[in-house]
Amino acid sequence: MDPKILIFSPSSRKVWIDIHKALNPSYFIIAYLAARLGDRYEVYTIDKSFSPVGKVKHYTGQPVDCVVSIGASYNPATLKAEFNKGFAPHDRAFEIAYITQRVFNKYKPLHVNLCVDVRKWFDELNLFGPPPDIYITEQEMGWQAVGYMVNSRLGHPPKRDTFFFSGGVKSRQDRFKYLTQGIKLPKIIHGGGWSKHLDSTYACAGFTPWVDSVSEMLKAKYSLTLHEELGNQQGWVTAKLFENFGARVVTFVDAEYDRFNMYVPEDYLLRVDHAPDCQNLINLYGYDRLLMKQNALINPKWADLDGFYVIPFLNKFQQIWDAQRK
């Protein structure tokens, strides 16, 4: 018997398959894949969490066999999940949780989470119900490559001699500052928490919606990809690397990043480990030659929405559900 599925986001932020409204490409792809479950199954969602799209229907209390949660919400400045009653932006989360808790209590459904972050779940997210039984992660499915798929379709405006980085500070400030302080270019930073750690040689814009930030990325020549220590320990590879690939931004890669060399070879030219490395590579090779080296890592299959993302995901979900029935 095919499952009846409820999809939602454990967040006070609505998720979208409209890339112009999505938090970032990673959240676009897991929202899109969740919606595509409607191609095979009876799927519902909660309007305040995810607008019914495609074959997904509005949830009005139907029996549910499986809940699919989309990502996990947390504050990138505090690295905590936070929901405060009486705080208007969080009210949506409590309204969603009222429904999901009733579903979990009444039907005891399997809980599958679509995960695009090294921090998969938080105790505070149990507000919505029990933690996931099963995770499907971008690490096993290759969903990070959606950054390439999206950005490679956005066009190629003229490049400027700028360094650009987007993403929250998390706990990366010391390593980021160490690796980039020697870059003799305008350095533009989008993301919360950076201004108190970086000096006046960095132009810190604070949190900037992805749809606005990507326009700056497309114009830049250089960037850096790095993770915090937790991500490095687990070898977690993020979509940011692939966003830069798609935007034709030469991305220097922290030597500690992708420790299992899933996408970046250990001896890759653009791996950097010392403060002068980035500027030395710029001086020695220049943008065009470095971009040629980077382009050699690109897999054209990353641009195939159905073949690379949708079909493998639907097959993976069916395998999980078949295993539950045995």
C-alpha cells in the first residue's frame, strides 16, 4: 500500500519551490523534491509551512502514514533552534506544530527528514513532534550540486576584480579571516555576524536574501569555501562550492574542507592552508587559468533536474517505504 504523506518545514519560515523566494538553492531543492512526491503518492501539506503546489493538497486532517520534514531551522548566529511564544515571527511555528503534534500522536507515522545541513535536528524542534526516524541527506544524494544547476542558468554578467563570500559566520570567523586577510581585492561579505570579527578591508552587508546576494556572486571573480569544525570532522560538503562553480567564481577551498575528497582532490591546486595562499594563486595564475582548473571538476549531470535529483530521490523514498512494510 502506498503511503499517505504530510510534508512540512520545522521552522517559522515558509519554504518555497520558487527559487526567487527560497532561502537558498539547498532549501529550494528539498522543497521541490518533497513536492514531487505527489507524482507517486497522495501528499498533503500545511499552508503556513508550504503552499500546495503541483499535485500536493491542502491538509485537512486526513490519516497520514509518513511525515516528511524539510530541513531543520536554527539561528546561524547562536547555532540554536529558537521559538519564542509572543514573538510574532515565531507564531507560525507554533501554529504548524499544533497540527503536526496531533498527526504524530494520532497516527504514529514514519518521520523522514530531508537534510541539507550538518546540524540535522535539535531538541527544540521536537516542538513539532518526535525526531526523524530516517534522514535522507544531501551528502548521500548529491543535492549540493543544485547550486551549480541554479547558478549556471542565471547568465554571466561581466566580472569584476572582487572577492565575494556569502553565509553566516557560525564559528568560522578565525579561519576565514586568516585565509582571506592577504587578498588585495575589494572583499564583499554577505551574511549575519561577520562585522564584529572583520576589519575595514571587508565590506560586510549583513544578512542578505539569496535572490539579492546571488547577483553580487555572479559578478565576482573569487571566493572561498570553508566549513566550521563540525562540518570538517564529518566531511560535510555544502552547496556553496557548487554555487561558485555555476557562477564561474574561482573558489579557494580550505585545506580542511571535504576531508574525504568526494568532490575536491587532496592535491587540488585551489586548496589553501596559509594566509598568503589565495593572493599567491591569483598573482601566479590569474582568473582565467584558475577557472579552467576549477571547471575540470564540474560534472554536467549536475544540471539535470529530473535525472540527477528527482528520479534518484523518488526511488530512494520508495526503497525506504518498502523496507518499512517488511
